[in-house]
Amino acid sequence: MPTGLIAAVAPGSLAQRVGLQPRDEILSINGHRPRDVIDVQFYSADERLTLRARRNGEEFTVEVDRQYGEPLGLEFARPTFDGIRRCNNRCEFCFVAQMPPNMSPHIRSHMRRSLYVRDDDYRHSFLFGNYVTLTNLDEGDWARIGEQHLSPLYVSVHATEPDLRRRILRNPDAPDVMAQLRRLADSSVEVHSQIVVTPGLNDGPHLDRSIGDLAELYPAVRSLSVVPVGLTKYHRGGCRVHADAEIAAVVEQVTRWQARLRERLGVHFVYLSDEWYLRLGRRVPELEHYDGLDLTENGVGLTRRFLDEWDSFKRDSFKFQVSKSQVRDPNPNLKPETLEPETLTLVTGTLFAPVLRQLTSQVAHVSVIPVPNRFFGETVTVAGLLTGQDVVAQLREREVGDIVMLPPAMFGGPEGQSLDGMRPEEVAEALGRPG
């Protein structure tokens, strides 16, 4: 049976007051066995709590009165105690399916384990904003979503036409997503939706149909992000990336929809990820275009946020954090004058490099180095998918500044690791930078 393994107890918290410790296991809360941190939050909302726990194989019970709104103060080793829900689809553009085959055991052992897991867990959607397909839910899941009001959820739609969506997901049993979204709407669950556009598959009239269908469910379906398909060099399916003319066609198509929906709904509703604009060398929209939504985790509006922060930097501070390894992260306390006369090298992916070069063209002592993605293939252009080994190999061949700043998006893994398990200080060491 699943148990919640405690990783940390907040000092002075309710949990510490009743004597709970790291490595204890939570077995039940007021008689309910928690399946994940959502259950812990839900069942610990009462003001009188009876907690059953286990320590070194011995079970014990604690009772405590909880003030209204007081958190338990527990951090768990994993957010879901019963494992992670696996995906029952086989999308050709799934990133897991595009990992390199026959990788050397040494390299694979350092890659993030999550890169090899086909996850599709609605709980991670609620907790972390992960996009899920809703194709593996049973009636118990639906009842729980409604009872615990797990809102918002993030749903990968790809197409609203049932047969086309089943073809994209390569799942003949995939339910009608529009019926599922209506069911969520009836439960007052808000949804942020996504379409990964694949040329010749779900673009053109299919994209029109999907945008129109989803817009009919506004405001229950709060937004739709349109993202171009991304393929690594290890892709073996029938998909392909967009040509420039196809990129332009999608941008024009979505822009027309935005104008109509803005007039009808008061918001644009459908939003293009930044890559569409950057591929064409076009200026990304202003912040107001995104109607107060934060969809940056999906690559929507991230460039605009950076540009606005850069404007703020020019007025106020350089916003770089200096580390002993000389690989720097953002810090609002570092003033431009403190960097002189040191030179600064900014590392990024090939997609964002032209923007960064334009921004820094008038800044002395700053250079930009785009790193082509050799590990996944040069069709992968975003900084967040750069590996440490690519950065190290290519910077060794270049003249870099006194200070090297790596893109923070590279280090989104556990303990700030890159996709291949390197931390910033390990990259610095590999480059011969002082520790």
C-alpha cells in the first residue's frame, strides 16, 4: 500500500510539534490513506487530526489540534506515493520516443531518469502544470477531480476531431476530448489546453476546427497554446518539422483567430509559443497580448518576459548572480559597473541567440555564443534542451569571457542538473574555471 515518506519537517511546524521526523511514513490522516500530497492537503484540512505513521517498522498514532489554515509542515520524498500514472498513448512526437537509441551506458546513467518515463498523470498536471491527455482516467479519477476540485488542469488536445486525435495519439481507444472537457467544465474545473501542430497532420482546417471548438468552451477552457512540433535527430516516425512558409501560415491563421476571439470573448484565448515568432524573425507580442496569463512554462510569452526584464535591467541592475565557479545565474544585486573590466559571455540556444545579440549589441564587454544542439540534433534549438556535454565541448573550442553565464533553463532537473546530469559547477570545472 502507498505511504508518504517524509523527506523534511519544517522547523516550528505542526508536524515538528507532534514529533514527526524525516524518514517517517504517513499511513493515514483521519482514517484516510493518502495517495499523494494532494490527499495530504485535502484530508489534513480538518481542525482535529489523527495521524498514523510508521518509524523503523513500528506504527504509532499522534493527535493534534490544527489552527485554521495551518499547514502540516511536511515535505515528502515524492509528490505521488503510489507511483506515477503512465501514458497509454504512442505519439510519434513524444520526447521519450525520441531519446537516442543504444546510448552508451555511461552517458545514459547520467541522463535524467524522467526522460525515459512516459508519464501522463493528472495529479502532476494539477501540482506542476504538466500537460496530460486525459486518456487514462477511470471513474474514480473523475470523482476525485470533482470532489477535490483539482483546478486548473493542463490538457494536450492536439485535435478536437475524435478520429484525428486517436490517430495523433496512436490510441484507438482515446475518448472524445470535447466530451471530457465539458465534463470538467460541469465540475467547475478550469483547463489550459495545448495543441502541438504537426505539418500535414493537424494544421490547416483541422487547426481551425480545434480552435473554434475549444473557444466554445471558454471560460472553462481558459486558454489554448499552439506549439510547433519538435523532433530530435533520433525521430523515426513520419512527422517532420515545419518549413518557414508553413510557420508563417500558422502564425497568420492564429492571428486571425485572435482578432475574432478578442472581439467575441474579450481575450485572445489562443496564443502562439515564442518559437513561431522567433523562427520568422518577428517581434513577439507585448505583455498585454497574453491577457494576464502566465503560460511561460509552455514557451508562451517567455521571450516577452525576458525583454521586459532586460529593459528593467538597463534602468536598474544587471541581474546576474556571481558564483565562485564563474558560471552565473540572475541576481538583481549585481550592478553593471561591478563587472567591468571583466568580459561576459552569454550562452544560449540557436533560436534565442539573434534576440540576445541584438539586446547586447550596445553593451560593452558582452558576447553571445549560441550552442548548436549536437546531442539531440540541430533541429532542437531551445536553450532548455542543451546538455552540459554539448556546452563544454563547444565552449572549449571558442574564446569566452572572464565570466560565462549559462541559461538557467538548462538546469531544471533535480538539484539544478542539466538533461545529462551536470550542475553549473561541474560545467565550470570541465571548462577549467576556478572553483
